[in-house]
Amino acid sequence: MVKSNTSALGIIFPNSYDALVPELVNVRLMASIPFASRYRLIDFILSSMTHSNIDNITVMVNNNYHSLMDHLDSGREWDLVRKNGGLHIFPPFAEKESKPYIGRVTALANILDFLRDEKEKYVIMTDTNIVVNFDFSAMLKAHIESGADVTIAYNEQELPESVMNYQANDRGFYYTFDIEEGRVKKIYVNSRTPGVQNFAMNIFIVEREMLIDMVNTAFVRGQEFFERDVLLPQLNKLNVQVYKYDGYVARISDMKSYFEENMKLLDDYNLDALFSGPPIYTKIRDDNPTRYIEGAKVQNVMAADGCVIEGEVENSVIFRGVKIAKGAKVKNCILMQDTVVEAGANVEYLITDKNVTITAGKEMKGTDTFPVYISKFQKV
């Protein structure tokens, strides 16, 4: 039995950075984008929270959330079916005063009554555009020991070109820090500084009562963004500490990064780095093991269950229920759930969404810098 952690509750913002991958979020949100052959992006944050004994988790959905609600259901796979706590999904207009949000402040303002009623001392907030196997317990311990008002997780990396070149709007902000003895001295919004940066992972810990006060004050002033509007102007007043994360991090910032981060997991080193910790849970789909029919040729492939492979597959990520017919050739591709590649088709550097059919004899090729994307239910 999982021991409950009564000191922290989790709040997940699943729509953050949707604007960076418009193709993939046309019928879903960032959190429910398929990843690594059998998972959704939210599975990594949600599993990390439950392994850290955080069993009171709120998901603040904004739009396109049907697929996420179908995926999460009651939260049974993450042991979140509970009498007290468990999984809460707050859609817009869940209450009379609530409405669609832009930033974290307006989202939290919609659930202030909920936050006041909870008993946990701390709140952990996070987005879902990163793939990590994260120890929230270690971060919470560091937060308490430091006496910080707010603790923010970060990692050291160069800023992705896609992020720096993105035309910023109200959903495209990203943050880097100047740090002095563990404390944030400056926050930069959408920096274009070259080289390795202290790149925010958008994981925050703050006391619940303090968060309520912050949101109340910011909301009445018409402010919307927690980092830009609340933390940045008060760095001299607030003790904002950092928590450096040295583990495996995959960031989804555009279609190219989505393709590359999936492909990196074909390397055993990266696969072990991400999955060597506690297991990542996901929605169960009862299916047969993948079948490799006589004559199939498979090399360096990540394949989920339920697939039937008769053709040739190389350097590809294959999701559940994919069928690759005899004579078909698949190379450097991401084929999402229930994709069908018919006989004689030849595809390379392709990303197919769910239930796509590549008809017999068709040849389609993208490049490593510009993979071709085919949307859901298309037949080409």
C-alpha cells in the first residue's frame, strides 16, 4: 500500500505550451501527446508524483481535454482512486466564476476555494511539456531545508533553437535564471543568450497559504503569469531558491524536437536514463504481444503491444496496434496507435497520428530536419 504524503498536493497544467506543437494538439492537449510507443506526456509527471507519495493531484485543463480525460479516467492506473485526495480534473466553467485561463495565476484563481479547503502544507505545480522521471520528494525536502518561499527546478542545457526562434505569445514564455548561492537573482523571459543556460523546468514548490495570497493579490491586479508577474518583480523580497535536476530531460518544443526526443530513446543509454528509476504508469490496453511474421526484418525498433509486422522496419518508434504489411518499408518513423502501412509502401522520416493508413505502393519521405506529419484518421 502506498503511504500518503499529507504535506504536498500536486497541480498539473496540461495545456501549457500547446502553441509550440499546433499539429499535435489539434485534437488533444500537450499532456496527452503520445510518446515512447505506449505513453502520454502526462504519464511521466503523474507517475513521478505518485511515486513521491503525492496522492492529491489536480489537473487544470483548459481546452481539447477529451482525450486526456479518456486517458486518465478515474486515475486507477496511478493508484489515485481514493476516498480522500485522489485525482481531480478541473475544466473551464467547472464553477460559476471559473473560465478558460491564459496563465498560471488565472488558472489558480479559478480554484481558490478548492485550495482553501485542502489540508496539505505545500503545493507542487508543473507543466507537461517535459519528459522526466522526477523525485518530487527530494525536491520538497530541499525546499523545506532551505527555508525558501518558492523553489524552482531547473537543468543546465543550451536553449533549443525552436524555442529561441519562436514568435512569443501569451503561451510561449520560457525562463532562464541567474543563480547566486542557490538563490535566483534574476529571471530572464524568452532569453536568446547562446551557450548553456539555467533553464527552468516549470516545476515549483510553494506553501499553500502563501500561494493563495500570491494569487489573490496578482489576480485583482489583472496579472496572469506566475513567473513573469509574481516572482520576477519580487525577487528581492521573496526567497526564491533553485533545485538543480541532473537526470534525463526531454523537452517538447516543436515537431522536430518531438521527433528527436522519441528517436533518442532508441539508444539504450537514453532509454535506461529515463526508465531506470521507478516505473512509469499509463492506461492499460489489453492486447496481444507484438507479432513478427516470418520474413519480417526489424532493426533498432521500439514497439508497443498489439502490433503486426510483416515488412521491414528500421530505427522507428511503433505505437500500439500498428500494422506493417509484407513488402512495406519503414525507416526513421514514428507511427502512432493503429497506423496501417499497406503492402509495398515505402516511408521514411514520417510521423503518423492515430488511425492513419498509408496505402499500398505509396512512397513518402521527409528529412531528419523536417519530418512529414500526417494527421489523425487520414488515408494517403
